Amino acid sequence: MIEATLHKIAEHILSLDEASLAGLWEKYKARMEHFEASPEWEKSVIIFFMINAIRAKNHIFNEQILKRHPREDKPGMPTRPQKGKPDLRRIK
């Protein structure tokens, strides 16, 4: 039962937009840093770490995607030097 509840919470949290949560990060960080023995403070700590969890998840996700699919060079974007022999052809 607890695991099912956690799965539902995770599902709901994953539906939240990181960009929208970014504005709340500072608010809950400040609340968390000002300790008071209250349920509101406890909720602030949980919310702060949920926001951080989403940020961490997205960071790891994006890193893994970039490893699997290196960015395609776009016009005007600096390119990285290729490793190995260059693809040269003799033109007469």
C-alpha cells in the first residue's frame, strides 16, 4: 500500500513542469532554512527536495540523451574537431 502511494506521488510529480517549479525553489529553500517546529516547515523541506529531485532527474536524463545522441552541428554553431583521420579527397 505504501509503495502504491509512492508510485502515485511520483507519477503526479513527474507531470509537473521543471520551469514552473524553478520559481518556487528559492521560496522553499528560504522556508527550509528558517527552522520552526511546525508541519508547514516539514512540508517546505519535502517540497524543496521534490523540486531538487526533478532538477536532478532532468539533468541526468539530458546527460544520458546527449551521450547517446550527440548534438547535430547546426549552421553558425562552433564544431568540435573530429578525432582520427580527416575525410580528404584528391581533386584534379
